[in-house]
Amino acid sequence: MTDEDAAGGPAFAGTGAASAVREHWEDLIGDMDATAAEFEEAGWETLRLHPGDVTAVTGDRWGFDVLVPDDEFERLREWVEAGAFDEHDVYRVESGIQFALVVLKDDDGERAVCCPLYYDDAAVEGLGELAERRGRVETHVRNLAEEYVTFTHDEPDLFFPDDGD
């Protein structure tokens, strides 16, 4: 069981912002489905992740911590063990809270993983600054058993707005 709310999305902190965030999240999931469909039309296999929670962390395992259902995690782990997801695209929308769709690609295996994220201004300041200093940001996809698959993104500016935004 995940921390999903009754509407099927991730559990969002703060009840005041939850309604607005949920609306944008549903739009992001629609974008994920459309993006995955484009890959599928081109003959690729896709895996659409449905996070129960997304947390921006700055501790030992820093980056985005993404909790997904066990079946999605197992398929992701199988794909990562079989191929090389060494390319990615990030589609980001700002609306007070950042929403991003990360598409991880294994060109040789013609597989794409679509991973939606959300994060707030505090994450932009804390994690964004850390990612800028280190020149990368990491996404840690995990299951409830605390097993991880980690992706490193060498272009952290794709995830965080410029100071002028």
C-alpha cells in the first residue's frame, strides 16, 4: 500500500495546496500517458511510474526519492539490469510547485521509463543548490522494502528554474 489519496494520486503535504497540486498532478499524468503513447507508436516499450510519494532529500541519499508500487519497481529493476538508461529528457512546468516528467531512455533496447515528479520551492533552494554544486541530481526509485534503482542526471538545470524565473 502506498501513501496515495482517495483520488489515486500521491499524498501531498498541506491541505490548502493539495487541491491545486492534485489538479496539476492529474495534468502531468495525462502528459505522461501521451508521451508514453508516442514512444509506443514508434515501437518502444514503456513503463509508466505512478509514485505514491515524491520527496526531495539532501541527506546521504540525496536527490528525488520516488516511492512506486512493487510491480512497477520490479519491472524497472529488470529493465535496468537488462539495458542502459543513459539518456533522459525532462519536461518541467512551474506553478508555485514544480512538476516534471522525466523520460529515461534505453535507445538500444527501445525502452522508455516515464517518471513524474513534483517538488516545492524549498526543494528548489536546498536540492537545487546541492545539485548545482555537484553538477548532477539523482532520482532514487524505490519500493516499500527500501530497495532502490538510482538514475544520475548530469544536467540539474533541467530540473530547477533559473534565478530569474
